[in-house]
Amino acid sequence: MMSLLSLAKGLPLFAACVLGSAKYPPIPADLTTPVQQRLAINGPSSVSVAWNTYKALTKPCVQYGTSASALSLQSCSTSSVTYPTSRTWANVVTLANLAPATTYYYKIVSTNSTVEHFFSPRVAGDKKPFNMSVVIDLGVYGANGYTIASNKAKRDTIPFIQPSLNHTTIGRLASTVDSYEFVVHPGDIGYADDWILTPANLFDGKDGYQAITETFFDQLAPIAGRKPYMTSPGNHEASCQEIPSTSGLCPAGQKNFTDFINRFGATMPTAFTSTSTSDAARVNANKAALLANPPFWFSFEYGMAHVVMIDTETDFANAPDQPGGSAKLGAGPFGSYANEQLDFLAADLASVDRTVTPWVIVAGHRPWYSTGDEQCEPCRLAFEPLLYKYGVDLAIFGHVHNSQRFAPTYNKTADPAGMNNPKAPMYIVAGGAGNIEGLSAAGTAQSYNRFVYADQFSYATVNFLDAQNLQVNFIRSDNGALLDTSTLFKKHNQQFVVQ
């Protein structure tokens, strides 16, 4: 680590005067060509369409409708932003007043774009079964040692998947695209900060970071441009290098979650109006909406699920990535006061009406239960009491690069009810999607651990079967094999849970 740290300190000095060899994707002849497409659930009846271009757009627009041959509606914005070191501008347009659970077709306005489609959000309270995919710790695939060789001369276009991606998590998500309705990805998206691990990038500095960023989001576009892709931050979004105490050496634009904020800040939802009949629930939902801070912490409702995305990196006591934190990345905080995120979480969870959305899911990056040595105790102390108090059903984490499932657990003790109406949340780790750092060893099973897999890349699906049964499956990415399945039963016979 010391030699690597010394190398990292010297790199920015050399990068400016050494000809770089970073393998950027080619710039299209038409600079309005959309790349890096991504969708998000932006509200109860709205979807954000985001994409990047190699020039600023004065008026980004999207045409859309319920027929591919009649895109009779159009929505535009003035949102086209960039940051120092980026070659592209991030554009976002919100499509509002969508009919629920309906296939819409859309075309980003450009001389070089295609018609695509998405499924609009289910209304809160819709009890029809649906699935979501869980992908965490997913990095770029391709040249420079990133897992699988690919042809960098060809840019991904929706819905084309490069042949080299066929046996990856991205490939599996593409081949099963009709089996899930959206994706949650709480942190570690692309691994651009690991540019220093590739010898060919050693003198590229900022270009290595940007080339990996562009490549990854191009590779992700066939998924994220077809399905809402819901994100929150991980440690690899914080800075241009993850080596402790080197963030100050990063150029402007490659520190303090800048790309993450530019890419997802305007796409994630800020507020969902409560549909509960309870005045107290509506008051709490309004309070949570005022305290939400997307893309770091926010919530959304979809059918029978209330999903909360949290920030395990900053904005709570002893948070690992903020100044003074154990990761020494010096990022954030992002709240207007010290406990804003925790106040948001308390108000948000208190607002959940189980007669409307019986299932409550919380997703963040760093786990506090794991078979490895990456157990975030400050995270547990900050978040676990609230998850237990308000009866969260499933907690989703990554950071450890493998797949794990735990019994419902509270205070490091398995709930005696097991999977049959427990009070404690069920925990999973779904960090085995694949990145340059490889997989983590299985580690030592805890007494409350029920499954761990660390042999090949994998991810999870969460299947909302009905108001009382939720199924979690772990899938091997290369061949689609079912590695583990479990079903959680919850009575959900209380309108508001306070334990």
C-alpha cells in the first residue's frame, strides 16, 4: 500500500506532461448523439430520461407515446450540465402524467437516435406481482484488464449488447430484461477511481478516470435505457482515487461525488405524495420529502413496495467517507445539518401505510452484517435502530464482492421467528456483480448467515409475490443458474409499524 500511495502522489505531476493512452469511446460525428442513456422512476406517474452528449444542448427534448409509430407527446428541459475533466454533458428530461403500468415508447431528439420503450411505474397499492433486480459493485468490462475483452471501436446502442458482455451481469440483465421492472444499484458504479490499478493508465490521470466512466455507462445503457435504474452512492463514487488521503490530489470534477451528482442528481425522485388515509402519515411523508436529498437519500413507491435508498458513506456519526472518517476520502457531508439523513429516514419510515405498500425495502452500500471483515459498525449504530423500529422487511447492501443472505437479524442476533413473520429485517449482500477488483472470499459464516457464494459473478432478484410473501433469488451471471432462493412471510396486519 505504501508504494502504491507514493506512486499515486506522483501521478498527477506526470500526467500533464506524458502523452496519455486512455481508451476513450469514439466521439460520434453528430455531437447530439445520445450516449450513456438511463431512466429513473422520478415520481408516482413520471419517469426521467437522461443521457449524455458530446456538446451542450440548449433544449434537450424527448418524444414519447404509447405507440412506437406515433410519438405524439414531447417534453423538454434546459438541463444540460458538465464538470471540469468531463468530455460530455448530462441531459435530463422528465416525462410526467404517465398512465400507470403502461408501455411507453420514446425517442431522444437527435438526428442519430432510435425509438426505445419503458414500462411506466405501478401506482402505490397495486398488488400485482413484480420483480426487481439488485446489482451492486458493478464495474466496466473490457480492455485494460477489466474482466473480459471487448471491442472498444464499437459503441453500445440500445438494445445491442456487445458479444463480450454476453456472459456478464450486464449480459444476463439483457437476456432477462422482460422478467424485472426496475433495477436498484446502491453504490460502486463503474469503478472509475480504480484507473490506477491498470498499468496502461498510469500516466493518464484524469483521462483514465473519464475513459472508464464513459465506457461503463455506454455498456450499461442497454439496461439503464430500457429499465428504471435507481442508484445511491458507494465509496467508489467519492473520489478519483480510493487510496486513503489522496482525494486532495484529484482534479476538479473528480472529487466529492461530482460525477455521481451530475449524472443522477436530477434523475432520482425527491418526493412521493402519501396516498394514506392517515393525516399523521401524510405529515410524515411531507416532512420526509423536505429532508430528502437525491441522489444520496430518497424514497419511492412502486406497487406494493416502499423503497428507501440511503447513503452509508456520509451524513451520520463516524460516516466512513466524510472528513475524519475511516476511509479518509474527505467527502461531503451533503445535508444542511448533521442528522438530516437520519431525520429523513425516521420520518419516511413512519409514513409508510402497510395497507397501501406492505413491503418496506431499504437499500444502501456498506453492510453491517457480512461474512467478511467489511462490517460497517458506524452504519449499524446509525441505521439499524430505525430499520427495526419501523419494521423494515428487507435490507439490501453490497461493498463486499460476493453474494450473502442472512436470517432476519437485530443487534447481531437472529430473530427467533426466522422467515415466518419476524420483527427484524432480513439482510442480503449482493456485491458480486463483477468489477476489476474481483470477488471477495466467502469469509467466516456468522450464526445468522444462511448463504454465501463467492465463486463467480452473481446478482439478486427480489420478487414481490403478494402482500405477505417476498422471494429473494441469487443468480449466477454467466449461465443464469439459481444459486439460492428464500421466501420471507410477513403478516403485514398493522397499518403502521412501530416496534
